[in-house]
Amino acid sequence: MSTKLDQLYSLRKNFTILGLTGRTGSGCSELAEILSTNFDKISNIRQVDDIAESVFQKKYQIVQNYTQQNWKKYKVIEYKKVLFFMLLPLLKNNSKNKHLSDYYRYYLKEESDISKISEIKISLENLIKNDSPLVDEIVELGDLTKVRIKTKLENLNKIFWGPEFNKLSDKVNLLLKDNGIIERIMLLHHTANNFRKSGRPFKTYKSDPKNIYTIAKVINRIIKATKQESKNEECHIVIDSLRNSLEINFFKERFSAFYLIAVKNDARKSNIINSYFKVDSKVVDRLIEIDETEYKCTDYQKGIFYAPDVQNCIQIADYHVNYNIFQSDKESKEDNLKNNFSFFSVQEQLMKLQALIQQPGIITPDPTERIMQVAYTAKLNSGCISRQVGAVVTDNEFSTKAIGWNDVPKGAIPCAFRNVKDISTKQYGFTKFELGEGLKETEQINSDEADNLLDNESKKFNEYVKSNYSEEKLPTESLGGRNCPYCFKQAYNTFSGEKNQVHTRSLHAEENAMMQISRSGGQGLKDGFLFTTASPCELCAKKAYQLGVRTIYYIDPYPGISRNHILKSNSKTDPKMVLFSGAVGRAYHKLYEPFLSQKDELALLTNFKLESPLNVKVKSLKNILKDKFEDREDLIEKLDKALGEDDNAFDNFIKIVEKGLE
């Protein structure tokens, strides 16, 4: 159904790209399937009458009514199919490659089963031979990252979305999966890494940062081809799934219509077990192991940016979809569904997202979104060079009591503003310990001349820092004008062989927020809420528990045992941990800032104009005329008599005017 404002919202209504990210078993593919389905076929969407009368019920009704008429069906770009699309020409033209033997393994350190690899290679070659014309068409497209000519874009669209390629892709995927679930994942994992590393899937090529966007550029060309085919009408695409944050930033910078959805599910390990345990229990353990590797991504700390880094992807997401809003006993779940103040199922969360994309500001944010946005903004104040975290503490009605971020104590210099190269020449901003001038803990003296009482560890650490953060290892010319800070905790833990959070210079965001209250005279937080962009560590969790915080909302789990140790002490008093769902960051403004006020939109849509009653108009008319005749009481008397008090006053006035004109 078209309206007068369609052109105003045409960019949002006609073209959208959604990227999905999340850990293994979270449900990205399920979300992609929902988005590719017609609205009337989607289940788990409540009716308005199922919700208790409330402000939320009105919000829900507005979103549901709008989405029923405006739901968009998305085309799904599967990441693995893009890899197959890029691989097929190379496999045909290089059948002697060692790609399978290098990466089709249970563990990379293990040798390949040559006989098994040979059988798979023969099967692959037969599949490619049977579809040789299709593969030739892909080859004719040339460099897939540079397809720009209109006719080639038309061919790219026809081939990628065509039944022939999708059937072949499914056959290749099934062949690899049937011969080894883990082996297929390892092959795709390292194929993607190599494309981002060298622009080629084979490991014999050296790393070059210019290739980091190789796969993203191919996806971009597929999007361009799809959009061209739509003839600038509606084109809605979802990418399932993205696991490298630099690729995500490519799409964010390239498309204002791109939104990254983080899919989160506490039951993901159960989903993996249910899916694969009957196949092989070892497969479950290996899948979880691979997931942990892709999530934490220690490769990024080594400067290797082509690997998956799911934790970073989740942190930069625009919209968070949560499978776990209600996972409780049946009775309390039914009660929550009736009285819930938010969209609870993933289908409802996607319904809300679609409405906000097309009609920004159609509803206002949930209280949890409003407060988490404050925490998300607060984290930008952090001077930490490792990870910025923001936190907000509120009472039980979501009234903000304090805001905090991870940073050094007031008066100290944040890590981001220190230059490690100054440690040799300048003392300001560095501690006595860092400068090698720390005194032994047992000596309570302040003499600068007491060299014999200097802490030997302090001197050795100073030498360690100067040696490891030298000009030779960190040349100024390579920094491009950037500052060169260093992380004391990382350096000291490496120096001492420890992994201890206590060595950080910074207060954590949560404790900083809670301490702000005590600085202001103190307020109780019993039954209050803690919002944090990363779930609290053991130390902060203990503080929140002690203060009586009822619920902790968080975006991404912090590595550690706080959730299952500190926060699982007594079922009657344990704070609840709730994964955040909703919009945050730049998307918060994109989705909730309306183009026009609703009042102005209604006027433009309907030409609506509020008319005054006739008796009010008559009264106004008389007042105007009496002001003009204020010194002529005789005329005012005649006016009252001529116009009268009834609804015919205007008609009488027109007759007077007509007679006067004649």
C-alpha cells in the first residue's frame, strides 16, 4: 500500500543489508531463514490481546500493525556459498593443488588421510566436470572482486542466484560434510583465512594487508549485481554469517543501509550437542574448541587480522537478538509472556527491527535499550588501550544513579595518553615501579639515593619495557603520527609469567560506577540494575552482589568464572544475568530518530487539518469586527443583530458583504 511519504523513506524501504554474526550454535542461519520468509508464515509472534494492557502493549500493536503491511523478504547470501563460488574456478584450473590435503583435517597438526583425500578429490572433479559449463561461466566473469560492467553484473546475478550453482554448491557442501563434519569446517575456516591473507585460498602465498577485504569485495559485487537486477526497486539482503570484524567494518563504511545483528543464545552448546552428539561425541568437543578459538581470537593480539574474531564482531553489532529472554519454568514463562515489557521471541525482535529500519522512531526505546546506550556511549571515555567498557547502575525503575567506564584513578595518566618511548627520558605519567625506581615494599623511606634499597624487580621490569618497546621494534616512522602507548598489565604479566587481572592500572567500569555513588554521599542499590557492555569479572560481580543488585544486563560475556561461580551462590539472592537485546551505538540513533514528527507526517499523509467548531468561528469573527468598530456602538448593535447567534452567522455575513459590494 503506497503513501505520500514513500519517497521520503524510499532509501530505507527499498534497500537494506543485514549482516549476521554470532558464536557456533547461536542460530544465525535460523534468523536468516526467518528473514527470507513471508510474514504470514512466521510463528512465535504474539497477538496484541496476549499481552497485558500497558504502554508496551500499545508499542507492540503499533509495530505489529506496521510490519504486517511492510515486512520485507530478504535474499540470503550464505558465506560458505561465496567461498565455493570463489573456489570452483580455481579447483577446475588447478586440480593438482594441495588445498584439500593441507586443510581438510580434524586437527591442522595431523597428517591428512591421503586415500580419503584422493576419493574426495575425484568426487569433486566429477561434480565440476558435470557442471563444467557453469564453472566456465564463473571463470568468464574474471576477477570477482572487480566485476563492474553491466553485462557481467547481470551474469554474476544470474549465476550466483541461479538453481545450477546452488545445487552444485549444496552437493559440494554435502560431499565434504559427509566425509567429515570437522574437516569441512576446518577447510572453510582456513580457505577464508587465506583469501583474507593473500587473495588466494592456497597457503603457499604470503600475507598482504591489501587482501583483507577479498571476500567482502566479492560479496559487495554480488550485492551490486542483485541491486542492479532489481532495477533500483526493492533489494533486501542478509549475509549469513560474518565472523571477521574488519570485513564487517568494510560493509559499515560502504553501505549506510548496513546493520550488523549479533545473535546470542545461552543454549548454543546444547544445540551443538543435540545436533551432533548422535554422530560423534568427539565432534561436539571439537566444535566447541573451534568456537572458543574463533571467539577469543588471540591471533589479533599477534597482529594477525585475517582470522575470525567473533567476540569483536559481537561488540560492534548494531542490533542484538537474544534467544534467552525467557528461559525459566513454564508457569513463570507464561506470566512473563503476558506482562513482558519487551519483544521476547527472535521473530518479534526481528519484527521490531524491520519496523524501525523502515520507519525510524515508530516507537521509543525499551528502558533496557535506553540505559545500555548510555553505558555504550560512556565506554568511549575510557583511556584503556585494550578494551573500552561502559557501565550504568540504576534503581529498580531504571532511574540512573551512576555512570562509569574503565579507566585509571582520578589524577593518574590514562594508558592511551602515555608514550612508552618516554619512559627512558621523562618521568611524568609513569610510576616509580615502571621507571625502575621502586623501593622495596618493606622499606618505608623516600630517599632517592638509597640505591641499595631499590626493588630489583622494578629495575628489571624497566629494562624489560625499554628493550621490548624500543625504537627498533616500534619505529616512529611506522606509526604514521600515532601515539605509542603500552599496556602495563600485558607487559607485567608477560614479564612475570602471570595472567592476573589485579595488575591492571584501571578501575573496571562497573566498580567505577558503583564508587561514584559513594563519592556523592551514598545511595542504596538493593533490587537495582547494573548495565555493562561486558559482563562483570569476579571482583565486580562480588561488589554488585554485595550491594543487592537484582539484574545484570550485558552485551558480551567477560572471560572468567564470575557468572557460574560468584553469581551462583544462592538461588534466592543471586542476581540474574540477562543478555542484552535491542539497538545500540550508531544504530540506536538511526533507528530511533524520526525523519519528521508524527504530527507532521499525519498531516502530510492525509491533508488533515483541525477545524474549529462554527460557534467558535462566529465568536472569533465577531471579536475581530467589534475591534474595528470599538467607537461605534450603534454598528456593533447592528452587527450582533445581523449575524445572530446561530450557525448561519457566516452565511449572514456573506450576504452583507455581497450586498455591500453590489
